[in-house]
Amino acid sequence: MLTVGSELVACGIIVQYWLPNLNSAIWSVISLLVMFSFNAISVRGYGEAEFWMASLKVSAVLVFVVVGILTVTGATGGEFIGGKNWHVEGAPFKDHIVGILKACIVAAFSMQGTEIVGITVGECANPRREVPRVIRSVFWRILFFYIASILIIGLVIPNSNPNLVSASGASDIAISPFTLVIKAAGADWAAHVMNAVVLVTVLSAGNSGLYACTRVLWVLANEGKAPRLLRRVTKYGIPLWALGFTSLCSAIIFCISLAGNQSVYVFLINLSGLTGMGFWLGISLCHWRFRRSYIAQGYSLDDLPYVASFFPFGPVYACTLLVIIIIGQGYSTIWPKFDAVSFVSTYLAIPLFLVFWLTWKLTKRTKWIKLMDIDLTSGTLLEMEQNGDIEVFAQEEGGWRKYTKWFHRKSD
């Protein structure tokens, strides 16, 4: 809900680049209605919308990387840049560890969402084949779309560029690093094109967030952890009540932003980013306990459609790194001068989580489950196949899988 709310704020801010005198709330409301419509029609409608929006994003990134490489090498008519911007004062790690920790919260906000793959299992025609395939592709997508893009931006734009820190108005907000790179290539008209791409990207992120939150609420309602009303679905299988509740909460979060778009948007990024790192901490811990419990109860890893590599190092490393980032990313709010407002906006997600978790823990009197007592069968893919909820397909292996099989090898 926080992500959807923050994306609604972003939609209004982005459109202000073209229509600065029109109330941004109008465009945020329109964006929410568009997201709601995509999710309310059918799962196919949501998937179709995501397909076309993702296609635009992929095309834009491909063009960006090519233009970026040409700009770095001077092939666009400018000077050869190479790595000289990495020698600007403070580069390539400006503010050292403090700067890295501060950047991690924005990175977490931008990259969270890949966990939606696990949520779509129940609505996938062939999850035994498609889900592992998508999970394996995530690594390469991150490598190209995130790492390659950030590398290009770091090479072309020096950290002293004033447009990176002068987001005091709508015109400045729209000058994203992607736009600056293309402008450096001599294409001034790119501001409008890239702004449109960013708008579509924001809509896509909000659309995915609305889908994921709706399904999570529906599952919680079925488990008795949310109001029973949210269990209702339409004849097309859409949890409309959960969708409406999610949309309502997102709208409320957006309304809070009316006090000041940019300041509240930064607050929502901090809150959403820290929350995202919190649930990835939970995912890593759950994966570590699942694998230990799976082996302890006598199951074979060969029966799993997908087995994550680098166990147990992977989840242990992830948990350690996430704890360090969560604790350390607000260091600049404490030293050299304590900033109470920034400190609260940075760490607010932690007490909120503890309140909800402790309330459930104390009222339901739940206990820590031993490895041998963990239920590894209820609601699993195997159970759904046995009950006839989904069709059983033979697992295929080919294409890029045979070339990258070494990377996805099974580890005990």
C-alpha cells in the first residue's frame, strides 16, 4: 500500500512537468483508477497491461544503454568521457559508507517487487515450469537493467551535476539521470520522451504493487489474519473486496501527500524502502528455516521445481547485510547533528512493524515452531496438483537453461 501510495504521488509530480499549473492530485486519481481497472477486470487484463508496459520499459533501457555507450566513447560527437567522472571529488563513492547506506534505501524502494513471482503461483497455468524460469531470469535482468544502467549513469554524469540535487520544482524532478544522459548525447528533445517512459514505469510499479497487496490480503483473510469480508472473489476469481480495500488505503496515503508532494514523497520512499528490506529479511529467514526443515523431515531437494544456489551462505549473507543497512542507513540523521524529523521518517517502519507483530504474538500466543513441526505440505504446489487445482505439466529444460545450469546448480 505504501508503494502504491508513493507511486500515485510520483504520477502527479511527473505530469506536472507538462502541466505545472494543474493540480497534480487530478492525475494521481486518474492513475489510481487506471490501476484499479487493470486489476478489477481479470488476471489476464493485469497481465496484458504489464506486458505492454514492460515492453516499453525494456525498449527504453536498451536504447538508453546503447546511447550511453556511444556517449561515453564520444561517438555521438562529444568528447571522450571514459572514466574521468570517477575521479571527480568524492567519486566513485561519494560520502563513503554514509553515502552508500543512504543510497541503499532508495535502491531497496526501486528494486523491491521481484517477490511478486511467488504470489503469482496460484494464478499461473504452469507454475512448475514458468516460476523457476522467471526466477532464473531475475539475475540477468538485474545485471542488465539495473547494473548496466547505473554504470552508464555513473560514467556520463559527474556527482557534482546540480540537476541531481536541485529537485526543488516540477521541472527539476523530471530531469532524471536517464534524461541527463540522453541530453549529454545531444538529444534535448529526450526530456519529454524519457518523462513519458518514467510515467509508464511508475504506473507499472503501482499496478504490480496493487496486484501483490490484494493477493496477500486475500490470503491473510483466508488464514483468519484479516477480516473475512476480504475473502470474497468475483466469478472471474478477482478478490474485489481486497482490491477495493487496498485501493482505499493507497488513496488515503496519497491524500496525506497533499500537505506537500515532494517532502511526503521522500518520506514514503523511506518508509516503503525500509519496509521492503524488512520483508526481504523475513523472506531470507524463512528460506533458511525452510531448507533446514525440508532436509530434517526427510524430503529430497530433487523434488523441488527450483532450488536456490549458495545455501546456506545466500540467506545468511542477505540477513546480515539487510540488518546492517536497516540499522546504518539513518546514520546521517544522528551524526554530526541529530535531526529528529529525518530520524523519525527514516526509522518509523521499525516501531510500526514491532507493534503489529507483538500485538499478534501476544493476542494469539503463538510460539516458535520447531523444524520437525513445520507444515511443509499445506498450500504447496504439490498439494494443488494433487487436488486438481492446477494442471500438471512436464518440466522442460532447454534454451538458456542448459547454458546457465552451472549457476543454478543445486546445493545441499
